[in-house]
Amino acid sequence: METKRQKRISKLLQKDLAEVLQNDIRRNGIKNLIISVTKVKVTPDLNLAKAYISVFPTNKMKLVLDSITQNAKLIKHEIAQKVRHQLRKMPDLQFFADDTLDYIEKIDEELKSGDNPIKE
């Protein structure tokens, strides 16, 4: 169970991380790409933050995730500058692909097909 402090730090990092990633996309002139930070989980000792990233279009997920992972230290530094008055120590960042949209889409397709296990 997350403490109030973990939840507060998670929300703060989620907001700032989304802002940093969107600014990087605009700065680099990349068009037709949407990145959102769906969730950030912070460990109880506040040393590690796991960020779950969603990318649209989904076929660019691997490319974007690799790029973000390679630039994790720069992203961490940029976020640390934003939250320096709220946090003493910036947690390390790990990035993961959030595939819940794909999962929902797959379930929706299965329900629309004739093999609907719910309707009998």
C-alpha cells in the first residue's frame, strides 16, 4: 500500500515527466506523436520511480521507449531542476511501456467477434 507521501511524489513526478517529454517532442519538431505518462510508482524508500509510458501511434512504442531510456539521466536532471524545492533527492527513473490500451482494444475486438464467451 502506498503512503500519502509516495502518492504525492508520484503525482508530482507524473506531471513534470509528462511536461518534459512533451516539451522535448516539440523542441525536436516531431509531429504525429503523442506521449503520455499513465502512471508513476515510487518505492517506499523513494529511491526509484517506475514510469509507465503510453505512445500513440503504438507502432512507435519501442523506438520512443528506447530513446527515453537512453536519455534517462538527462530527463532525471531536468525533472530534478523542476522539483528541487519539493524533494531532497530525486529518485532514479525506470521507464516501462504501458500497453493497457492495446489490451483493451484486444478485448473489444474479441467481444465484437462471434466468439463472445459472455453471450451464451
